[in-house]
Amino acid sequence: MELRRLTDRVFYTMFSKESDRPVLGYIQGQKRSIMVDSGNSKNHVEMFNEAVRKEGFRKPDVIAITHWHWDHTFGMHAVEGVTVTHKKTNDKLAEIAKWEWTDSEMKKRLAEEVEIEFADTCIRQEYPLLSEIRVVTSDISFSGSMEIDLGGLVAELHHVASPHSDDSVCIFVPQERVLFISDAVGVDYYNNCYLDKDQLRSLLTAIEGFDFDTCVVGHAEPVSKQKKLPS
Ligand SMILES: [Zn+2]
């Protein structure tokens, strides 16, 4: 795993399809740095930290979470910095933290439609030993939005409407013109892949409001916003 450069102060690591590992972000200030999402396991966190170390950068001081889905949060117990989530994310994590990770309990959750097939399959791929799964809540939670001063660089966390999950948070770095939206534009896998068009419309309006050049998504290459031609 390697850290890829988006701007002088914003980096990311690639997603991987095998066990549905998402893109992770690294935002580097003079005093502090942020990791965007905690990845899906301790292994994922360790690979990320190794990529950061290879560049000679500091370990992330703050870990900002984009939404509750397992692939973005199950590494939270293994990070060293302070974790930050939206309140709704934290409520959901508190619920999942009570789940038992045995074959039979996982099958039961599938039968009761508490869990979805895709997540179940990928979790089993990431964790040959299910007993290694640990789900924790965050150190700090917020509603609305919050700003984090990294030293010469500010990161903004904004709760946004999203058809993917109602706790979706976008992370905007205005000085670097980078916006992390994670999976926010996707369908709701936990509601039969339903796409709520009103939620999508609100999200797109919110995204339009951010002045960015590059948009970092959860499970694909970052995309650049097409520059408008001068009229
Ligand atoms: Zn997701």
C-alpha cells in the first residue's frame, strides 16, 4: 500500500475490491494530521500507517469517519489518534458493538435482514478469525458540522443528506480544494439498494456548494471536477 499524492497536503491510499477496503485519506497540517476513515480492520490500519511512515509523515492525530458501514469503521479500535464521528454514526456503532461475531450469530443477522449478504461475505474475507472483530464508538461525536485546525490548514466535517446512509459526513479541505465524499452518492445497500432521489438531489446541491477541484470517493479513483469554460 502506498500513499498517493493529490495535492501538497492531501494524500490517499487505494481501495481494494477483495475485502471491500475503501480509499483512506491523509490530510497533513503543520501540527496535526487527519486520517479519513479507519479502514475495515487492524491490518488495514497497519498497512496505512506503514505507508504514512514510509513517506516520513506523522501518524494521524485525528481519525474522521464518513459513515458507519463496517469497511469504514472496523479499524477504529486499532488507530492511535482521536476518532471523530457524527452522532448518528456513533449511535449505530454502539448498537453494532453489542453484536457477537460467530458464524451462527452472523447467519442469524442475515436471516433477520439486520445484515446484508455483501457485507457478510466481505467481512468473512477480511477476518479469517471472526473473533478478531472489534467494534468501538468514537472519542468525539458531533452534529451539523465541525472544523479541525491542523496548523496552517483547516479541515471541515459536514453532515450531508445522502441516499447511501443518513449519517454521511463530507470532509472538505478548502485550502487544498479537495472534498472527501466517501460513498455518499451511492444507493442504500441496507434498504434493497434503494436510491432516494430527494436525498440525492439535496446531496448534489450540498456538493455544488463546496469549492473543490478534486473529489475523493470511497471505492474508486478520485475524480476531478470539470472546470467550467469561461463564457
Ligand atoms: Zn458505505
